[in-house]
Amino acid sequence: MSFLKLDLLLVSILFLSCLWTQVLVSATLPRAEVDALNQIAKTMGARDWTFDANACDLNETPIVLEEGPTRIITCNLGIDNTSHITEIQFKRCNLSGTLPPELVQLPSIQKVDFAYNYLNGSIPVEWALLQLKFISVFGNRLSGNIPSHLTNITSLTYLDIEANQFSGTVPEEFRKLVNLGTLRLSSNQLSGSLPTGLAELKNLTDFRISDNNFNGSIPEFIQNWKQLDRLEMQGSEFHGPIPSSISVLEKLTQLRISDIAGRNHPFPDLRKMAGIKRIILRNCGISGEFPEYIWRMNNLRILDLSFNRLTGKIPNVATPPSLKFMDLSYNNFTHQNPEQPACREIQNLNLNLFRSSSGDSNLSGVLPCRNNFKCDRYWHSLHINCGGNEVKVNGSTFEGDGQIGGGAATYHSQDDTNWGFSSSGDFTDDDDEQNRRYIATPDSSNLSELYINARIAPLSLTYFGYCLDNGNYTLSLHFAEVQFSNGITFFSLGRRLFDIYIQDKLVERNFDIKAEASGALKPVARPYNVTVTNHIIEIRFHWAGKGTTALPKRGVYGPLVSAISLNDPNFKPEKKKVVPIVVGVVAGLSLIILAFGILGWRYYLRTKRRKERGRENCELELDWPTRQKICLGIARGLAFLHEESRFKIVHRDIKATNVLLDRDLNPKISDFGLAKLDEGDKTHISTRIAGTMPVIYSKMES
């Protein structure tokens, strides 16, 4: 009996499903909404789009998400057996018109997503008459003040106007949007202080206001947002400290605050945020010791406390089981010896300690975890092809680092070079915690080999050269914007801004490659005069939270550099290093030829005398192995004088009469009357004749 009931139930479900499908197929859009849809397309700049009563069947999505254009129209079935549009998505279509006021002719519309286009103007006042729940105009050219009529759409739960050109203040009327869960205002030109009305938005789960020009402090009323999951305030021009009220936001999983003014701020109390996964408190003027409770956050994956004033010892970093990336660079910790825990290789953890210790103005700063490093020699130039392979340009060899990996906390230096780099940060929302996109290459361009690749970093990219001779140098930094494009397309709307520090001094603020080169995919070089005083050059490219982070796709931002060239304009290869070698080689070859001639002549004369006199038992027999031995001995003696002796000696009077043979036919170089010591910084062009002193150099045998 139970099986019969089950069969009847299945048949009923199948019948109702077929009936509903038939109704949907027969349901069409009313003529008014079809006309409105076509007018919307024209207003937005899609002149060749045409819709009909079957527009609800439209679902054009890219095979690869966030790559191709998306056109989706979603409808529901009304009581009059007709469909009504509830959702429109026209994303990545490069529409260059304006936002359509005709949207008001779609009474059931609830969601509009016009992200990644080239739209201008502002948000139409007509939209305030609708019951919209979702508005996204991310990545366009909308400008002017945020319209106050937008706050009349009290049904809104999601509002994203990021990456536009809105200016002015945030309207106090935002307090009316009490249903709002997501509010994204980043990458605009907003100013002033945050209005107190935002305290009423108690349902907020996602609040982002990075890359703006606010003033004042981070408001205490953020404690009202107890449902908050993500808080992002990077490069927003706020003053510190971070309010203590942040401690009540126990549901936070992502906390990103950076570049706030002031110093000697306390470390905020985060101990109640048990589920937090990402903590970025970069350049927040935080001082004091590292809080131990951080290691009890079992879900923490990324920790960035760089560019603060943290002190004390770095604790045992092997404790947090989930931690993958930790950046403690540019702090005042106690110097890390190789024996300390922080300097030991830890499985599954990328740790950056570059410039992490107080007083790191010498090699211990750029070469952390290495004791008593000393330079074997000093260099006068440096050439790096950042992100590429080795290449020769105008006679200079640019060493490449294209085979070196990246990550949220990467430090690289190797023994056979005198340079390295430190890369830190995690690309925001790119779903790639391994940061495999640390080298940028354009799809196609006419750029030369020096500019075709570039190294990028999400936060800070520092190139350093060490073991350099002190003095004045000419530094050239080479750039080409290879991730944006030109023309009327959202690919051209990205803004890459970063700061440049040379020898820890700010030389460029909000440097914009595209603006400097008058377009994307164009090379530009910036020269600087620098002074090396402690044998170190340090060039830091730093993202201070400015510029877009998701155009043309998420995770495109941060410093980018193509090549670095450093030269000492006054340096010329010194002859002191060349003269002994040249003299040694020429004299050695000449002496060998001369010795062979002398030995051959002596052999001829003695053979002749033996034949004439028949006194073979009294004559010296010199076979060819013996002659070779004599010649090699002379060569070894010269090599010893020029290169191996403690005091480098230039004989300057090598001739056959000054080479003596002992009873075992070992050659001895004699007569050092014209010899001169190699005095390092002096050449041997001028001298005094000191006479002839029959000195035998007794250590020339190898």
C-alpha cells in the first residue's frame, strides 16, 4: 500500500512539473516591458541589441567567469499569465551610455547589475520609485555627488558603487537604508567624515570604503555593526588610533585597515574574533609588543602587520595551524639570529622579516637571519630585468628574476649576486592565496624585451643591492603599464597608484605609470640621483591603498616595475686590476718563446761540440720534457709574483739572463732591481730606477 502512495506522489509531481513548464513556455513579456527593455539598451549605448516578448529566455554567460560579457534577463510569472522582468545583468559589455531612467517602466524589477562597463552620468532619480534590492554599478565612469534620492530606496540590501568617480560626502540620509547588508564605496573621490547616520545600519555584513579622501578618525559607532563579517578601510586617509570599540565585532572574518595617520597607537583588542581568517593592520602606527593571543586564532590564514613599530621578540611562529602568510617587515623587533625560531624554515608558512628589526640600516636588515655577512668585493653597477629573463641592452646585462616565485610574504636573495627583493601582500579577492600572478605580461604589444614582462606585488616590492661601492649613482626605473588598455572600454578604467621610496625617502607619491607614459603599453623611464653611503641601495615600491583593485578584474593593482638600472657615472675600470694580468700574460708568453729559443740554441751548440770534441760524458743532456719543465717553472713563478704572493710584484725586467737554473734545473727568477709592488690604487706608469740587485725569489715553485 505504501508503494502505491509513493507512485501516486511521483506521478503528481511529474504532472505539475510538466504543467508549470508549459505555462512558462507560453508566458511572454507584455509589450510595455519589451519596449522599455529596448529603450534601456539604447540609453546604455547598445544600439544593435533587440529584444522581443521572449527576452526572459536570455541567459548569455561567459564560459569562464569574470572574463566575457554577460547578458541575463530574469523574469517571474504574474497572476495574469504574463512574465515580468525582475533582474537585469549587463556586465562586461563595454556599454558607453548612461544609466537608464526607463528602468522605472519595469515595476517588478528588483536587481540591476551593470558592473564593468563605460557608463557615465549619475544614478537617475526615477530609480527611487522602484523597490530595488540590489544595485551594482561597479567599474564605470559615474560622477558627481552620491544622489540623496538613492537613500529613498529603503528596500536595498546591496549597494555597490565602487570604482567610479563620485565625489563629495557620504549622505547623512544613508541612515534610512536600514535593510542594507552590503555597502561598497571604495575607489571614488569621497571626502569629509563618515556621517553618524551610518550607525543605524545594524544589518551591515560587508562595509568597504578604501581609496577615498576622508578625514577625521575611524568612528566609534562601528560597534553597532555587530553582524559585520568584513571591514575594509585601506588608504582612506583616516587618523588613528583604531577605536577600542572594534573589539565587539566578534563575527569579523576579514579585517583590513591600512595607512592611517599618527603613531604609537595601541594594538587593537581582537581576542574575541575567534573566526577571523585575515588580519591586515598595515602602516597603522601600532607600537608595543606582539599580542600572544594571535596564535590562538585557529582560523587565521593571513597576518599582515608590516610598517608598524612593533617591538620585542618574534614569538614561535609555528604555533598557528592554519596560518599561511605572515608579513612582519618594517618593524622594530629584536634582531633575528639564525638560531631563533623565526629564522627556521617552517613548513607551509611564508614569512617575511625584511627590515623587521630595530636599527636595520646595514646588511642585517636586507639579509635577515644571516650572521656576520661580509662583502668579498664591491660593485659599481646593478642591472635587473624585473619579472623577465636575462637580457642585454646597450652593452649592459640585465639579470632576470622571472624564474623566482611569489607569495604573500616572499624574500629572495642568493649568494652569487649582490641584489635581491622582498615582496609582500595578498591580492584582494582573487581566490589565489598562492599569488601565482606575481609577473605581469600583456596579451600582445610592441614593447621591447626589457618591458614585455614586469614584476608586480600586492603591497610592497623592495629591490635592494648590497656590497656596492659608496658614492654617487644614477638610478633609472623602467615602467610600462601592461595590465590596462587604451580606448573606450572598462579595461582602460583601472587606476594603478603606488609610492616610490629610494633609500627610505619618498620620491614619488601616487605614481601613475599610465599617466606618466601618456597611455598603457608605453615604456617610460624615470631617472634619479642617489647616494650610497653604507654599501646598500634600497628601492621600495609601496601600495598605500590607492587606486582600483578589481579593474579589469579582481586582484589587479599594486606596484609594478619592468627594470632597474644603477650606474656609477664616474667609475672606470681601474688599470691596476688589468696591468699585472696583461704584463704577466705577455711576459710569460714572450719568456716561454725565448726560453725555447735559448734551449734549442744551446742544444744545437752542445751537440755540435760533442760531435767535434767527442766529450759526450761531460755535456748536459736537455731533453724536451726537461725543457718543458723549465718553461712551466718560469710561468708559475710569474703567476706567483703577480697573483698569489701576499705582496703583488711586477718584475719589469724579465729576460733570459735574469732566469737562473739550479743543479736540478729548476728555474729561479732573479735581479729585482726594477721590480715594483702593486700598491692597489696606483698604476705603474712612473717609477725610479733603483739599480740592479741580484735577489733570488725563492718561493716561485708551485
